[in-house]
Amino acid sequence: MRKSNPSEPVVSANAVPPARKTRTAKTSAPKAPRARAAKHSKAVVEESVPPAAPVTNTVVENVVVNQPATTKMVSREEIAQLAYSYWADRGYQGGNPHEDWVRAEAELLSA
């Protein structure tokens, strides 16, 4: 009879052998990336954009260049006064202050 080693695992006759570990082949050269299939049926085509015309900086005093001439400036106080008047017209009851503000702002900018 064979002597058993206490550190050696006990294996029964019906035991299933452990699964083999798969070996990965190690190569010295890195693999090239694979092309991936599109995730949707419509391919996205990028178009080349021609370069913009060169920009020259011109200094002009007292002129705002980037605002359209039709832009109307309305102060917060004007909007607040008109929004407050809407609330007062309702008898200081109900309503939504945000809606009053948006209504007043739209009215003042369109006038």
C-alpha cells in the first residue's frame, strides 16, 4: 500500500479532470487592427471642407461688429415690471411667474 502525503489532494476514481487552460500564442510583432463592421445600415460619409478665407483683423472704434442691426436690448428691470403688471392684472392671484417673465420678454423684444 502506498503512503499518502497530507499535502497531496485526494482524487477519487469518479473525479472530473480540471479544465485545461488555453495557451495564447505570443508573437513579437503586434497584430494589425481588424476592420469593424458598421453598426447600422447607413454609412456615414465625411466630406472635406474647403479652408476658410483668411481673416484680416480690422480695428474699428465704437462699433459692435458681430451683432445684427435688428437686435433689440431689453433690460431685466423692464421685463420684471411688465411681468409684475401681468400678476397685478390677475389680482395678485395664481399664475406662474416664469410664464409671466417669458411672456413679458417676448412682448418687449417683438415690439
